[in-house]
Amino acid sequence: MRTAEQALRAKAVALLAADAELAGSVHGVFDGMPPRASLPCVSVGAAEGGDWGTKDRAGCEIRLTVTLHGVGDSLDDRAAARVEAVAAELRGAAEGWTVISAHIVRTRFALAREGRWRRELVVRCRCLAGG
């Protein structure tokens, strides 16, 4: 069985890549940020886990970072809205785990060099073993 962090990352990448509306706004969805991606794109980054079990089931709370990367005026609010909508779809089965809840707990917009920017969403997911 994969760890909950691995299972959640894989599910997030699959859901984001399968979203037709998001695909019309970005050049790709990546597990991690590749060195030569065309912008705008989406990357699924860090997945930090901690204990969140019950008396009779193992579980964990995971904070998953999903980032929309862009440059210049390529900011597309529709793409950001789709990323947020897909985050809510993380609930359900995920390779041996069940995602009980998925909520965006933090967003951050940051400017970088050469006109680049990124919009980060941290999604808190609570998972129980079995699914």
C-alpha cells in the first residue's frame, strides 16, 4: 500500500490533469515542477502528513500544496477557480486510503523574478486507512 501522501498526490495530479476546463487554461499539470515547463501550468508539490487516526483505524492529516504558475498577464481567474474546485473533489477513495475531508486552508500569491508569479493553495485532507 502506498503512503497516504503518495496516494493523495497521485489522486490530485490525476484529477487536475483530467479537468477539461483547466486543460484549456494551462499548458500542463505536473507532479512537482519540471525545470522547463511552459507557463501557465499547475504543479502538485509538498505533501506533509501527521497523525489523525481513530481508536480502531490508522489515519493521517495531510497538507497538500497545489501551485498555479504563470508569467506576466497570464493570470487566469478561471484556472485558479478550477484548481480550487478540483481540490474539493479529492474526497473519496485514494489507493488504499479514504479521504474523509478536503478543505483549502491557505492561499498565497507571490511574485518572482522576470515577471513570473505563483498562486499556492494548501489543501488540508484528513484520511483513514482502507478505501
